[in-house]
Amino acid sequence: MSTSITKTQRYLPHTLETRFHAIKTYRLGYSVNFVIRRYKISKASLMCGNRRFDGSRESLMDRSHRTKNPHPTAHTEEKTWIQNFIR
């Protein structure tokens, strides 16, 4: 993995370890500006991670952005089968 930042990228992608150490540093009393400069993360990432952090690394893992419920107008399996049968 390259450690350089492209023109379209504002921050380097950070790992679980980076998030963990950044939040631990922030909770030790260091300023927000110091932490985001040192670990090269955004302020929003730091604050969001700090809100989620419960003391374990698992609480900082990426979460799925996929919805839990299907869309109300999504096709059912039966309707999809009928449409494919007609074709």
C-alpha cells in the first residue's frame, strides 16, 4: 500500500490500530488538532470513533452501510421469478 496521498484523497485510509491509538491519545488529554495531525485522520473520524469507543477494538470496526430492511417497493422473489418466466 502506498503512503502517498493522491489529489482526490484528503486523508490516508486508516486501520483499526490507527483509530484505536488516536482515540486513546485523545482521551489522555491531548488536543484534537494534535491527534488529527499525528495520525492523519479527519476530525469527524476522530469524534465519531470517540463516540462509538467502549474500550474494545471491536467497537471501532467498520460497519456495513447496507440497509437491514429491503426497500418497500423492492421486487419480491416471486415477482422476479414471474417476470423472468414471462421473458
